[in-house]
Amino acid sequence: MKQAAVSLFFALLININISSQVTFTDVAPALGLNDPGNGQGAVFVDVNNDGFLDVFLCNNGGANKLWINSSGTAFSEQGGTFGVNYNGPGRGVSAGDFDNDGLTDIMIGNFNANLILYKNNTTSFANVTASAGINLPGWGGSINWFDYNNDGRLDAAFGNDGVPYHYNYLFRNDNLSSFTNVAYSSGLTDSASTLCFASADYDNDGDMDLFCGSQTTGTHGTNYLYRNNGNGSFTDVTTGSGMLVYPYSWGADWGDFDNDGDMDIYLANSNAPNQLFKNNGDGTFTDVSAIYGVDDPTQSFSCGWFDYENDGDLDLYVANASTGIDKLYRNDGSTFVDVAAAVGTNDALHSACITLGDYNNDGFIDIYLVNNGAANRLYKSNAGNSNKWVIIKLIGTASNRSAIGSRVRVKTGSLNQIREVQGGSGGKGQNSLPVEFGLGSSGLIDSVIVRWPSGTVQGFANVNPNTIYTLTEGGVLLGVNNTGSEIPVQYELLQNYPNPFNPATIITFDLPKAGPVKLIIYDILGKEVKVLVNEFLQPAKYEVNWNARDLPSGVYFYKMETAGFADTKKMILLK
């Protein structure tokens, strides 16, 4: 009887663990994103600033696609409407706001054809390749936006991997409208057949360094690591870094997998086992692939770090060719375990690229997988546990508007995590610009610290989890959450809660129609205290988290304004 009870206990425990496991479902067929073309690169990008991630797909020998996300529940393909349905040898894509106008632009790398730069005009894109000075031939697809000289303007590295265009490009942003190729003069002098670029501040000195993966064997192996000197130039430090290797690296992604405060890198190789290089913190790296069990010998083309179960450490997706099956390595601290089959991501097609992002704003990361010559997949996370999370969208002012190169540190108890906003990842694509953190069971974030490319550092204490925050450089951390798919029938500004409050409160409002919305705090004398919201929002119910820790006790007012509606309410801060 006792043995039966023990068996029942363990059976229940197993059932609980299974029921709380995060799994994925391919919803691409249902949402119309299962494009069967020769997909190459992709990016999750919010092109219309409605708070939901859209999907851009780069095809080789077919029209490129742009799917507009409708509140996380539906997508519509509008590549032709937006003017980005180029039908040619598309190979890679990356997104960044090169002109700092608040709209994310897109660059396309083509196979044996000229590059394309699309400027975002909200409802359409303009091809500005010629006027921007990047109307150059290319034979590659890896693009990395990053502000290499920290002047507040996004630059772009482009990798050429075919004859006769072996030399890479580094496009310096001169005036937010035109670029100059400064690759050779800046020290990027290799003539390798480049397959991927990936940038990160691996030496923690405040500027972005650059990894270059190639398939050309030379005295430096096949790959290059360039350290940013902080003066507009780079130094090739490959030989002394411990990353002198010879595989052909098609994909690379930086991430702090061991939460020790510096960026490590994973390489997806096509002709040798994949490699995980641990950052030793002294400018060198150690290959720990075999130790952690991530030395997949299958032909790989893309990879990406993300915390799929929101437990506080980075897991790893590896996209493999049709000769193998995709891997999803769960980070267990001392090792990684492949759980792809268990969670439903064991794709066996010719996987070319992945992009990672939370397309439905539920706090759990989803996966768009590009399959070359077969149907693409959108793996939707079922958010199958109660772990907490936080997502932070950064907007630069002194820094580049996309905030690429910013580093965010989140501390919960003894756990410290870092993320960097990256302008290209995995090989021929890019993950979403907002940074995402899993928090496990932590009910409160002790601190959020942001280091901007400009050198500005901002810190926030006692931050609530399960919120999507927006932070404008120099401003306050604002949580503006779409609370569901229900569209209200009328405008309404509700009473904040709690009220009175100390020091944080939540303001909610209903928006039945899309439009520009302002939500502003005033003191009792009518003086403006803080602008909480000033952006174009889609119809939805919204929550805004506001922390008044720097203000004295007293009576305050908050006013919401949008087209055809305005309302004001009173609240009391008691300290």
C-alpha cells in the first residue's frame, strides 16, 4: 500500500511537470506564414510601431514577403502594399532605424546582385539605395547594424561570400541619409568569403566588437574576431583570442549563457561540429562545446540564444540542414539537454534561418523558422508555466534610435542577467529589437540597469515583472501593456489603482480606435510632471505602470488625449 502511494506521488509529479512544460505549436499554416519558397533570411520587426512584431522574409528566386501582425492574432501579407516585394536573389535581411526618425528601416543582401536599403515611411518603404551610397554589388546575406563609432548613427557591416566580391563592406553612416564604405580603412581588411557577422561588446569596454565567420582558410583559420579600438578602427585579435578555428561558420550568436556578466558566442558550422566559446573575461575564449554537450556534428546554418521557459538562463536553438534535425538545447546550468522532440521544434527540413521574438506579447518567446525550399514554420510558445518575465523596448536619443548596442542588466536576488540589443544574429537574419528576460519565480525585479551606447547609464529599482516596458534614453521606465485581444466599444480613462499609492500605480484606458494617444501627469498647480504615453496605438485595453518614487506626496492629475476624446482624473501619492 505504501509502495502504491509512493508510485502515485511520482506519477502525479511527472504529470505536473509535463503539464507545466513549455511546448511549441506550428501556427504558420493557420496564420498564413508557411511560405514554401526558397527562404533565406528573416526578421521579427515592428514596422508600423503598433507594439506587435511583424515578419519580414527574404526569398531567393521569389518575392520577399512582409506579414503585418494584427494584435498578435492574425497576419496579412502586405509586401506589395509596402513596396518591399522584390523578386530576386534575396539572401539576408536586417532592420534598424538608420535615419533616427522613429521608424525601423530594412536592408536586404542579395546573391550576386546589388544591396537594397528600404527607408520606412510608416505605410510604405522607399528604396533609397542609390541616394544612400550603398548601391554596390554583393554576394552574401549577413548584415549587422551597429554603431561602431558611437556617434548616435547606425552603421552597417555586410559580408560578401562569393567571387569576386570577397571584400566585406562597413558602411559608415555620415549624416543619417548617406553612407561611406570604410571597411579597409577601419581595419576590416580580410578577404575571406564571409558567411556571417555578429557584433557584441565582448570585452565590456562600451563599444561593439565584431565576429566574422567565413569559409576561406588562411593563417587566421576561417573566422575572424575584431576588437573595436574605440577610435573608429578595429584590430584583428583572432590569433590570441582562442578562437583560431577552421570550420565554416554560417551562423553565430552572442549571449551570456552562464550569467557571469560577459558575452559568450555559439557558432553554427557547416563542415564540422558546432562550437560554444566561453568568454574568460580577459580577452580570451575557451571552446566548451563538448563539455556542455552542444557540439552538434550536423550541418548547421543558423542559431539563436533565448530563454524559452523563462527560468533565468539562456537556452539555444540550432537550425540544421535536411541532413539532420533542429536542436533546442535547454540550459540546465552545468550542461545542455536537447528537448526539441519533447517541445515540438524538431524540424527535419532544410532550415536556413531563425528569428526570435514575442509576436503575441504574452511574455514567452516564439520562433519563426525559415526552411529553404519547404514550408516555413512559426513556432508559437504555449507559455506553459508560471515563470515571470520582463520585456524592455529601448529608444535612443543621444544614442542611435534603435538603441542597438545598449546593454541591459536585470538583477533578481542572486541572479544577474545581461542582454544586448543586436542588429543582426544567427547568420542571415535578426531577432527582435526588444530585450527579453525570464525571471523564474521572482515576484519583483531588484534592479534594471541600462548602459546606452552614448555612455549614459540609467538604473531602476523594484520593477514589476510580467510587463512590457518602454524606456526612452534619459526618461523613465514605462510599462504600456496591451492587456488582451478584446477591442473596447468606447473610450474610457479609468481610475488608477491603488489610489492612494506609494510609489507605484497602474493607469488603465480603453481605446476603441487606432490613433495618437497622450497620457500626461500634472501636479496640483497644473505643471506637467511626466509624459507617460505619446505614441500611435492600436485599438485595445491598455495598462500603464508608473513609479513616482522621485516625487513628493501630494495630489496629482493624469490626462488622456486622443482624437475625439479627452479625460482627466485625480490621484493621491502618500509617502
